[in-house]
Amino acid sequence: MKLKYLIFLLLPLSAVFASGGEGGSETTDIAPRTVHFLIFAAILYWLLADKLRTFFNNRSDEIATRLSAAQEKVKAAKLEKEEALAKVEAAKDSAKSIVETAHKEAALLSDKISDNVDNEIRNLEKSSKDSMEVEEKKMQKDVVSEVVDKMFDEDATQLSGDDFINIINKKVA
């Protein structure tokens, strides 16, 4: 509103200065030019002020919108980074637990295999001992059978029972 009053007040002044007065002196020429410039600036302001204000307000709103969008992106990126770091830590913990579990399983398998080998060795020793006893008894039977066969083939009637026992003991031992 003040601008409209200013224009109406300056219009009569510009008419006075525009008439130029009597002389064509260059020293007084600055005042009318200044008044004309001010009138021109006021008219430009009156015509363009709303459009410029709207343009700059829209521009400010657009910049504010882009800034808030950029800040949201930064926040989202920070959240993603924190989530990724949390996942990395979880993966490290998981890897450690997997390695520990693997070591425990390896130790258990080693102990189990060791126990199985020890049992197998005991079984083999027992089996070989049993086999040796069976073979020993078989040899004793063969030796006794051989001695008895030999004695019956020869003149066995000449020997006494003590002689048979001595002969058998010598063959077996």
C-alpha cells in the first residue's frame, strides 16, 4: 500500500522535474533523472513484486524439500550402515560359535575313534589269545594222538602207565 502512495506522490514531482525549467544546465539534470529512475523502479516493483515473491518462495520451498529429502536419505543410509554392522557382528559371532562347535565335534570324534580303536585292539588281542589257546589245544591233541598212535604201532605193551605219562609230558612240553 505504501508503494502506491509513494507512486502517486512522485508522479507530480516527476512532472515538475520533467519540464526541465528554464536552462539546459547539466548540473540540474541529475535530479529529474533520479526521480524518473525511482518511478521506473517503483513501477517495476509494483508489476513484478508478487511474481518475484512467489518465485522465491517456491524456490525456497523446493530447496527445503530437497534438503529434507537429502537428510532422510542420510538417516536411511546411517540406519542401513548400522544394520550392516550389526549383521557383520552377528556373522562374526556365528562364525566363532561354528568354529568352536567344529572343534568340539572334532575332539568328540577323535575320542570316539580312539575308543573304537582301543576296543578293536582289545578284541583283536582277545581273539588272538583265544585263537592261540584253540591252536595250543589242537596241537596238544595232535601230539597226544601222534604219541598214542606211535605207541600202538610199536610194541606198546612193554611200557607202563608211568612211562606213557612221561612220554606224553615230554612231547607236550
